[in-house]
Amino acid sequence: MAEIILTIVLEVVKCLAPPAYRQISYLRESKYTSNLQNLNTEVAKLKSERVSTEHQVDEAKRKGEEIEENVENWLATANSVIEEADKFTEDEATANKRCFKGSCPNLKTRPRLSKEAERQKEAVVKVRDARPVNSISYSIIPEDTLLMPNKDFEAFESRTSILNEIIDALKNPNVNMLLIYGMGGIGKTTLAKEVARKAESDKLFDQVVFSEVSESRDVRKLQGEIADKLGLKFDEESESGRARRLYDRLKKEKRILVILDNIWENLDLLDVGIPHGDDHMGCKVLFTARSEEVLSGEMESRKNFPVGFLKEDEAWSLFTKMAGDYVEGNELKEVARDVAKECAGLPVSIVTVARALRNKSIREWKDALEQLRRPSSSNFKDVQPAAFKAIELSYNKLGRDDLKNIFLLIGYTAIASIEDLLMCGMGLGLFQGVNKIEVARNRVHTLVRTLKASCMLLDHISQKKELFSMHDVVRDVARSIASTERNVFTATNEQVDGCREWSDGSAIKHCTSIVLHDINTNLLPKVLECPQLELLFISDDPWEYSRVTIPDNFFKSMIEVRVVNLTNMDLRSLPSSLGLLSNLRTLSLCWCYLPDLSVVGDLKKLEILCLRDSDIKKLPVEVGELTWLKLLDLRHCEDLEVIPPNILSKLSRLEELYIGQSFAAWEVEVEEGVKNASLEELKHLPNLTSLELRARDVSTLPRGLLLEKLERYSIRIGDDGYWESTGIGCREFSLELNNKICLKDSLIVQLQRIEDLELWRLQEQDVDYFRNELVKVGSSHLKRLWLALNPAESKV
């Protein structure tokens, strides 16, 4: 009845007083209801767009990108507007109660609520229309770890004075090229890093970039490192094209310092793409080198800074820091000072010797002093005799054979990762009493950690735990010891070419290991006569187009070889003589072109097969004959399309299987009546402890595969999008849900031991279910949890 009366009144007002009609119309129920409905509709649209934007923001953060300020502001405004609208909608039900038990509308509050609904709708529409439609995020240049505070730098007077002189020279507008030079291990790199930090903290330059050149002088790598630190991406493939792009980018920097560490020979800066001198007075270049003569002609430096040995008091201060204050005791002080003097003020010698003798008895100290005073039998070039003796002493003080073997192996092969060291060490049988890969991996981690503690190895520049590095002076000594004591032959293409020992085979016939780096010409003999050879490393030069041919009978006389590593090679046909290596345990063919791998079926004792990053389209059926295989690595084989059935199931001794992103077409038909392998074959691998793979459909993952028995796994179930391990945990599982895969029938993983879990495209109701599952089974091992709602959901 009230609505009928209100309608009559409105019609009268409309005729007699039109201006008042709009205000009074807010009393009408239809107007009021319409405004509320419009508000709810616009809020729902805004929520949907907010969810979509939040997903884009989450994805950008995962990539390490920064979010645009206007995007963050929009999300904050959207949240505020939505929150206000939701509260209004909730309060409206109470505020607009009808009087007389529902027989009469509340005409006092209705106009106000109706107007407020209309105002809030307009506010919601305004926010939705203002949604950022361009860039959500932007890439940032990560802070250079080299420019972080350096705990290794000691502010000794001899070093601080040089540092101050270099900083003063950098302030001089007439100086644009500087050189720090001194022998290996003297502390040039440490000083150069401190220059970079001080130049940046004092704001002498807008940009400071630091890059190692090294003996190989890899121009592409050098260009890439400088570009990374400038946020520059190359589209060009040629070195000259990249140089032009880098040159243009550096010219845009008003003040920039480029530090090129470890120069071994004259380097044309324009070939790299670095402007200098009159080309760009704001670009200054600081070099470090072992010799003052490295830079000459146009590269001649305006200011050279020699770095000499530490003063006696400085050397003693560093020595006591590395060996421990206990050397100041009455019993040790005299002999410890004598040992420190024998290190000749060379920082790398002081650090390695002091660490080797830390907490040792006085008898061991006296024995060390006697060894240091004995003339060195080596005249190994590029290493100062005192440094050689000091590092050799540290090597001898390692004591255990396994530590010594691993140290030398890293030195002469240039291995820099736990994984490569594991495969090589297992193949050579260096881990006595160890037959399981997982046990061997633990042993490798322990050995590397011990060598780092002894200062014989260093943390990798990336700070990744799986990587390590070795000081180049220490590496020189390791190669010398390996050459003398183990008959190891190491060389680059230039060193091999014209080498009498290589050409007539006189010196290499008795070698136990041969390592050839950056080979780009056919220098390999038809038959390599090395009956005692145990290890063979050959790597092609990755930046030179060459097709190094391995003769068919090349492996014929290597009856004892246990490890073969061929890298960056075009192996259109593996030599048939490879199949004669009946004692081979590890075969690594990384970054190789491998159209035919069938010969590997003859390697019956093979335990490790690594084809990482190689060009291979089909896993040969002959791999199924390798019944002693313990590790198979197919990661980053981007062209891998076919894994025939009944190969993996035959590898009953397999402990570690790595496929990763390379392959996901499980059970897919590859030709009429023939399908790819099924993951059901994994059930036949009772010794499996590590697994890395991807599958497009969760249904292909066998229900009987108990992940809790695996020590490590990284499994992705979902689309073809790029996926990379986060490295947060040893047990990673990522599942993308869709209309065929729902959480309740697909969560087959054992949640108790997962360390890194991702669930994508969750439905809203799945969140509560998953939370209950976590509570039920426990999640004490979980280090990272990533939950992403389906974009279609309108509420997070």
C-alpha cells in the first residue's frame, strides 16, 4: 500500500514541481533497488580486474621484477573502494528495514542509502576505468655481489696507500686508463674490488661494472657480463654487432668505470665495445694484470700501480688472523713467525699455509718450516717459487688421498660444479667404499667444504652452493703437481699445435689423464696410444665454428679409460672404437650434436651417462642395454621428442634420472601404433633416489610412485610453460589444475616431506581443503608454498 501511495505522490510532484522530482524519486523502491544492483555489478567487475592484476603482479615478482608505482597505487585504491562498497552492502540490509513488521518501507533512510549506492557505483566505475593497461612491472639490475662489503680486504698501509692513489687518479679528468699489476696471488683482484666499492660509495661514477677477462679472453662472455650489469639485452649474434650495441650503451653513461680483471694479453677495447679516450672522456677503464707489459701501444695506461708483497708486520697480522691467535703463544710464536716469513709476503701463500697449519702441533709446524726452506723442484712458469712452495705445502698438508685427488682433479680439469665433480670422481673410483650416487654426492660436498676451509677452493662468484672456483695461482700449482706426480697432460689448442710431445706421442703415451681445452682444429691422431689413460677431456672452442673430427679408431688403445668427457662437439657419428671401452664408467657428452648414439649400447659397464644440453631427438633403444647405469642426465635437451618404451624399465640399477624440461610427451603417439614411454616404467626402478621430470597430465604420473622414498625430486605437472627449479629445497612439486585435474583426486604427493610446493589455478573451495590436508599430515619440511587461484575466480 505504501509503494502505491508513494507512486501517486511522485506523479503529482513530477507534474507540479519537476526539480523536486529527482530528489523524491530516491524514495521509490525500484530506483533504490536498481542503484544497489548497479553497485553490486560494478563491484564484481572491479574485483575480477583486481584479481587479474594481482596475478600479473605475482608473476612479475617471481621473475624478480619491480612493480610500477601506479599499479601498486591502483590496487590500494581498488581495495579501499571494494572494502567500502562491501561494508555498505552489508549495512544496507539492517539500515533499510521495513517498519510495521515489513508493511511499510523505511522512507527516512531509503533516499540516503539510494544516493550513497549511486555515489559508490560511480566511484567504483572511476577506479575500474583507471586500471593500468600498459606495463605492470619493470626489470631491475640486481646489485653486483662484487661490490658488496668485502671481508677479505685488509686495510694494510701498503694496500690503503695504493687504494687512495688510484681513487685520486680516477678523479683526474686527464686519466682514463689505469693498470694494477703484480704477480699471481698478490691481491690485485681484491684491491680492484675495493676500488670499485669506494668509487661507488663516494659517487665518483654513475655506474661501476666489474668483469673478469681471464686467460681465455672470451670476448662474448666479457660483453655479456658488462651488458648484464647495465641491464642491456643483445639481439645481435656477431661479436662486432654486440660491440656496436655495447659501445652505444656505454656512450650514454655520463660517468662510468669499467674494471677488467685479470688481463693476460693486449685487448682491443673497441672489439669489446668499450669507448675510451677521446671517444668518451667519461668512461674510465681500470685493468689488473700479472705484468706491466700486457698493455702497450694504444692500450698503454696513463697510470700504473704495482702491487708488491706485504710488509713483515702486515704479513704477520694476516697470518695470525688465518692461523688463529694461539700462534702468539710462547711455544709456537717463534716457529710460526719463521713460517710466516717463508711465505714471502704473498697473500695467497700466507692464507693457504696458515689455514693448513691451524690447530696443528708444534712438530707439524716445524716440519712445515723445513719443507718451506727446502728448494722447490719446480720451475713452473707464472708462479713465484715461494708461492709454489707454500701452496705445495698446503697440498701436502691435506693429508688424505681423497682430498688430494679431488684437489688435483679440479685443478687440471677446471671442473667448477658439484655435479660434474661427482660424475668424474665416481667414474675414476675416487670415493673408496662408496657405490651409491647419493652417498658419493654427500662425500663430494664434504670434500669441497674441506678444501674451501683450507683456502684451496673459493666460493663461486654467484654464491651458489653447487658451484665453486679455484684461484688461478693455486690452479697453476695443481696442474704442475698433477703433471709431475700423476702424468697428467693439459693443454689448449694453441699449446697442442706444434707441441713435439703431442705430435710424436712420446710424452703422452704414459699419461693417466689428458685434458684438451678449446680445440678448434683437427689435432687428434688416428689412434691415441695411451694404454694407461683413465680420463679424457676434450672440449671444442664454443665461439669458433669448427668441426673437430674424432677418427674412427681414436679410442682403440685406451683399454683402461674410465671417464670420457666430450663438450661442445659436432659428433655426427660417434667413433665405433668408443664401443671398445669396456672399462668405461662415465660418459659425458654435453653441448654436443648427437644424431647417432647407438654405439653406447656396447658400453656394458657404464654407470653414468650425461647428455645435458645436447642436440638429441631420440633416446636410442641401445641405452636399455646399459644395465649397470646409475645416473642418466637428459636435462636441457630441447630437441628430445622420443623416448621409446621399455628402455627406462630395463635400467634396474638406476639411482638418479634427470629429464627436467627436455621432455613431457609421455605416452604420446609418435608414429602409427607406437607411443612414447610411460612413466609407469619408473615403478621398475627400485633404487631410484633422485628424479627430475615434467608431464603435461597428472594422469601419466603413476599412482604407485611413492615420492617419500626419493631423497630429491623436482616434478612439474602442467602446461608447456617454462619452469625452473627454485633451488629452495631438495623436494619440489608443482601442479597446475584444470577442468580435468582437480585437487582432491590429484594431490598424490606425500606432503610430509615436500620442501617446495606450487599449486596453480586453484578453485576457491580448494583452499580450505588444502589447508585441512596440511594440518592433517603435517608440513614440517615445507620451506616454500605457492598457491595461485584460477584467474576466473573473482575473489582471492
